[in-house]
Amino acid sequence: MTVDSDDRRSTDHHGHDVIDPLYVGIVTVSSSRAAETDPDDPGGDTIQAAFEADGHEIRERLLVRDDYSAIRTAVRGLVARRDIDVVCTTGGTGVTADDVSPEATSSLFERELPGFGELFRSLSWDEVGTRAMASRATAGIAVDTPVFCLPGSRGACETACEELIVPETPHLAGLATRHRAEAKDPTLAEYQED
């Protein structure tokens, strides 16, 4: 059952807007997995487990090949839905020629969240050392929806979700949609003359 975000909107103990529980869309990017009939998806499974452990609901999981248009189309379709509060992609953030997830997702961003990539690479440094610089993980707001573009490894998805995304995204989603909650729809009565 879908509950409108206005009915899930509240404020936290600091008075900040939050949406809780979140409705989540996950896009796994992998040409090799997309070619399989029953692929494993450790990154997508890890993202799902992290959100569900905090009481959020997965609304859609998609699997697309490493292709700019396929990735962009999948993410664009999810952020256009009113029953999706946050989108996470996993895979395609490295430096090979077919790693185009950051370009495909960021082309949809109205506002970037550079702090996410900076914090993620800082946390990754503790786990993988200098290889953290090869991650092009990024985030931004597209159609009032936080979008996170993550590497494909289980460890990277776990770090990103448990340390950064799951704790902060209820607040990000609340802020990104606050203008919707504050807007009033005029009624016909407001326009009628006395």
C-alpha cells in the first residue's frame, strides 16, 4: 500500500523535515548481469538490506546494462514516480570506458550533493586505501528526489548506505520536497467574488 509522502512527513528532534519510512528505487548497472536470466546482485541486495533494516520499503529494483541511455532512462523513470523518495544505483562508477553511471545520473541532477562523494571516498580510504580515488560515486537531487550513484561492490554499498545514505536521506528527502508540502492548491472558492 502506498502512503503519500505528506502522510509520512514529520520533523525530527531538531525540527528538521523528514520523510519516514522512505520508498526506495534501486538500479543495478551491469552488462554481464543484465545478460543472465537469474543474476546475482550483491550490490542491490546490500542496498535493499540496509534500507529495510531501518524500516524503509523497496518499491522497485531494476537491472540495466552499462549504457548511458539505459541508466539515464531507468533513473529518470524512477525519479518521476511520486511513490519513490530516493534512488540508488550500484555499479559503473569506476574508470573503465563503460563506467558511465556518474555521467548518466548527474545529467538529471538539478542540484548536486558533492559532500556525499567526498565523505564516501574518505570512508573508503579507511577500507581500501589509495584505491578510493578511483571511485566516482556521486549524488544529487533530480525531480525533488535524492539520487545516489554507488560502486557495485557489496562493501562499498554497505559503507555508503549504513554510514551515510540511510541515516541522512529521510532528512534530504524532506528538504527536497518541502516546497511541495508548503504549497497550497488554490480552490475555486478563493477565486469567487463575494
